[in-house]
Amino acid sequence: MIYDPEACGGEGKDFQTMGWHSLVPNEAKYLQAGYRQHFYWYAQADDGRTWPGPFGPVNTLIAAFSGCLGIGINPSYKEVGNA
């Protein structure tokens, strides 16, 4: 989730969401360009290891997604992050 009022202002509640990028071992992926000060992340390996980031827990969609917070609803979600 990225604070991005330019892309997701108004009904989008100022936050852009995207998720579940698949990476192979040692692969890097650049997800967002720009000046963003707030970026929340969570990662999960096939073996179950996780990297929850400093915030949470939050609900996230199970399938790959990209959109704005508050626009559209998908009932398939799970809770991730720090408790």
C-alpha cells in the first residue's frame, strides 16, 4: 500500500494498493518510482517464511491485485503482518 493521493484521491482514500508479485530466488523487483514517504509491505516465501514489515496486521487480497483503497471489494482476503 502506497500513499498516493494523485492516483487514488477521493473515493480511493489516497492509498494505492498492489500485491502478490512472484519472484524467483535472488530476483529483485522495483515496484514504485517517485517521492513516496509511506510504503507498507509484506512478503511470504513458498516455505512459509514471512517478512511482515513494521506495520499491521492488515487485510490483503489473496490473488494478485492493483487498485485504490476503498474502491472495489473482493471477499477473498487474509490477515498479514505484525500482530
